[in-house]
Amino acid sequence: MGSKRAMLGNGLGHVLDDMVGRHKRFVDLFTGSASVAWHVAQRYPIATFAFDLQRYSAALAGAVIQRNSPVNPVRLWSDWLRRATPKFEEFSAPEIKAVNAAFVMKARKWACQFDQTSLVHAYAGHYYSPVQACWIQALRDSIPQKSPNREICLAALVMAASKCAASPGHTAQPFQPTDTAIKYLEISWQRNFCADVQAALSQIAPVHAQIIGKSKVGDANVVASQLQPGDLVFIDPPYSAVQYSRFYHVLEAITIGSTSPVFGVGRYPPLHERPSSRYSQKTTARLAIQELLVALAARGVSAIITFPDHECSNGVDAYMIKNYASEIFEAKTKIVSSVFSTLGGPSLSGQGPRLARLNADEMILCLEPR
């Protein structure tokens, strides 16, 4: 996933300044971490709509774009913690004395006593320490029922869980208690999960949209067929031939509040429960992006597309998108430097080890209807 937060200060923010004011609605079709949806909703008097196949992304976006006033994070945390603490104490989680292979095995055995749908059973001793996993479950079970507090707390929980996860960048697989990886496991497990939730609340609660929008789980191509003239659409499609749900399944389960029985080193839920995107299949990605562009042109909307300027593992590159879009839109381009995750894809050269993150140029493609 390209760093859209960084791009907002490196060219994308200027593009939005130029284009947003001329449109009636802003629609983020692949909202991901929601950084662009948050940026637009806070800064411009325009209704922002965010969509993604994954629930955790919709939850992150909704915490800001679905309200137009701030919330007191101190009071929100105090009430939430008061409800969650008795639930946490019921688990009697073993405290960490030393993070070593013996303790990891003990933690995993301890977690097996809980129901297989429990977040504690699925992730304690793997992505999280027993204490962290118990706080995740207790806080998730104590989420406020009413909006907007529910959305704010859920987003804060997801953000803290992402920050604490003992895994290399994404939640595809947790660190294992090997001689080389145990130190990284220890760093993650010793994080104060509640402090990270508080920090996330302090970040989210004060910010809000100027005009209330909406966040939903939805397929980009389906949503595109329902757009209206005057909409400005932001498109940051997947570029990996590996499904993104493989990397964010833990955040998805936390958003839901439970999981089906998990399997494998990655603690995955059943494959049929993980969202699947045509954009992350090499045989269908090109057709998916072409169908999306056709749908947008038919609806008479404007669009901003960001994509790495080299061919990615799903077989798509920015120049292919530009060439096709130029046939049905008025198109302008801008190249900016970015950093992106390889998300399990091969090295760009096809040789040597794959780096987790790479520096690369990214194209910003601005499309106006003809």
C-alpha cells in the first residue's frame, strides 16, 4: 500500500486543492487507511464518501467523515475503560516476566482454553501478548453502542492493534520465537496497548468532517456505476497479486469482534471469509481497472488516480492506466516520489530477496470528463 499520507504533502495535496472545490461530492473508492478521506473531509466543505472491501477500512474512515463536531477523548476513554476493565480481569492473563520461547509456548497453550471464535484464542501468544489480546477483546466487547462514539472507539482500537501487532509491517504472519526474531516479538509484546488506544483516541476524537459523509463496505466497480455528475472520485487501487485480506485479516477480525477458527502460522480465518478483489489477481486486474474507467466516464465524473509508475505484481502499471484513460477522459499527469510496501510481491528486478518497502515514483493521474 503506497503511503498516501506522505503523498498528501508531496503533490497529492495540491491536486486536491485544485480539484475539490469544483465538485459536489468526494468519493474514495479504495479508502484503505482512510488518510485521504480524512484529509478531504476535514479541510473542504464537501461531503466525503468512503468505500472498501474490508470492514476495518470502512471503520477507520467512518470515525471522522460521519460526524461534523469534535468529541472529548478523555471522557470517552474513561467511560470505555471503566466498562472494559472487569472484562479484562476475568481473563487472568499471565504477565510477561521474560519473552522467550518457553513463555511464547506457555502463552499459546493458555489461550487455547478460550472459545475458538475469541480474539484471545486466535491471537494471544502470536500477534499479541496474552495481556494485549485480553485488552483487545475486553475493549472490543465494551465498545459504545451509540454513534459517533462507537465509530471513534472502533477506529482507535484498530489503529492501536495495528501498531502493537508483532509482525513485519502487516499481519500476514506473526514473528516467531526464533533466535533472530524473538527481539522483535519482545518489542511488540511490551507495548502498553491501552496507552496506544488512548493515543489513537486523542488523534481521532478532535477531528471531524466539515460536512457529514458516509463510509461503507463496498466494491469499487459497483459503486462507480452509481455515481453522479459533479462527483470527484479518488482511486488508489491494489497493485499486488496477493489479496490484501491476507495482510489485514487480524484488523478485520478485531473490527468484527470475533473470528472463525483460525489456521496456519498466520492464524488465518477460512479463505471464503476473506474479501477477494479482482484487482489482486493478475488474470483480472487489467480488465477490472478498464471496466472501472468506463463506468466513471459513463457517469460523467472526474477522478484522481494514484499508482506506482512501474509494472506491479498484478500486471498493472500507471502508464497502462493513463493510456486507456486518455481515450475516454481529458487526462493530466504528475509524478511524485513515494514509498510502498511490496505486500508479498517479487522484487522489481525479479532477482534477489524482496524488500518489505521500496522507494519508487508514483503517478497522479487527473481525469476530467469529455
